[in-house]
Amino acid sequence: MIIYPDYNDMKNPNILIFTGGVGPEREVSLSTGKALLDSLKKYFDVSLIDLKEERLPENLNPENSIVFPAIHGTFGEDGRLQQMLENEGIFYAGSDSKSSRLCMNKVMAKKVVDSCGVRTCSGIAFKDPNEINPKNLITELGSELVVKPIDQGSSVALYITSGQEELEEELSKMEKGNWMVEQRVFGREVTVGILGDDSLGIVEVIPLGGVYDFERKYSVGSTEYRYPAILDCDIESEVKSFALEAFKACECRDFARVDFIISEDGNPYFLEINTLPGLTETSLLPKSASCSGYDFDKLTTCLIEPVLERFSQNSLIAV
């Protein structure tokens, strides 16, 4: 049985949940913010603030308030919001600005993770689709490819191509931007939640139609989830170890979710780290945490506890 602490008897700061944002994941962020509010208000003084511009609310007081950034992707997860909070001396939950910037850039994160021995997929980065030679690219990476933005989350603008003709077609539709293309690894998609120094349960993601894109990620009933995933012990151990190693290598903080694909020969390949994973009805971090005995309320309190500790320690130093 999980025994919840009596937070109401503790002197805690106000918790401000920043939600919404200006990016393509705005609606998902609103859902995450609402879910956090409904859970955390049972134990804390919590307010929900919808950020519709890339700026902080006025009159933030670092002496009595902390922030839970619940804005996915653009502005909320790319380090810019975190940098603003740091500049104002506001304590907040989750990874700092440096780590957030790194993990939002899938190419840079892969380089860091690869350097510590975690297996990654081969790929390249590009800005102008017109400069890509499809024939040469297929010669280098193979005919089965995944094309996606370097710095977006939630599988936004994810393309799967098979062969030169499909690759040329997708490239012709794309505008200049921060893009990457990876060798497609066929296998089982899994994800692992991280809380502090611990890997949680492994969730297997089985999208109907075979591609876990934005629509399948957030449409109820379009994806099957198995948690805990049924894996051989050695594979399970390696996935969990890789997840924690990636988390530490990228200097993440408090919590995250790490995505992998397990190839048909049983080798896990790192895909990305989500420093502000979703907390919606179909979100994966709550599923991962449930495998380790956390219900949703217990999870949300664990997500907020580290920043409460940092705030408390700073208050003691100030006194």
C-alpha cells in the first residue's frame, strides 16, 4: 500500500503549472496541464497558467512560487522557457535549460548518447530538402528510412519512406528547416520512464498501421500498449540500463522518458529523450510508472518533489 505524505501540513511554495504554449503540441500541453492540476491540487496550492506567448507571466515571485513546465515541444521543451526561469531565479521541475536544449535536438542528443556506448541508428541531418540526393542517401542508409524534424516532439511531421520514389515524393513536399533522416530499424517500439536514478517499467507501443505518428499517439484506440512489455530478461535489462545511461549522459534532471526500438535480432536502439513527457489519457510515462507501483497521484508528487527540495534547500541557505 502506498502511503501519501500529508503535504497540506508542510510549508510549501505555490506551484504554477505552465501549460499551452505556441507550438504544434499546444492542445496536448493543455491536457497535460489539466491532468497535473487535478492531481497535484489534492496536496498543494496549485494554479494553472496558459502561456499564449513566448514570455513569462508578470509578477512571478521566486520567494513563494515554483513552476512545473507542462509545455511540450516548441518553447517549453527546447530550453528557452527554462532559460527565462533561470534568469528570474525561479525554481522549476524537470531538466535545466542546457539539458533541455540538447535533448530537443535529436541529432546532438544521439551524438552524446552514442559516445557513452548506447546503441543508436545511423542517420544524417539536413536543412534544405532540395540539396538531398535520394539515390546517394539510400546507398548510404538503405531504402527503408525515417524522416523527421530534429527539434519537434510528439512525432510531429514524421515520414516513413520505402525506396527512392517515396523518398523523392516526401522531400518534394518538405520546406527548409531542421531535418534528419535515419535508417529505419524494424522491430518493437518501447519506452522507459526515468524518475531520479531509477528506470521504471518498459512500455511496448503497438500502433495500428505500424507507424506511431502524431495521430496514433493521441487518438484513443489507435494504438495498443503492453505494460510491462514482455521481453527476455537480458533485453529488458539492457533497455533499462541504456535509458538511465542516456538520461545521465545528457545531464537530465528529475524525470524523463526515453524511447527505443528493439530490432528483430534483439538489439535496442536509442531514438530520443523526452524531457517533458506527456501526462494525458494516452501518455506513456504514467503507464511506465504504473509498472513500478505508482498510481497517477503518486507519480505526480514524485515529479514535483525534487524541485520542492531544491526550493527548500535554497530557502534554508537564504536564512
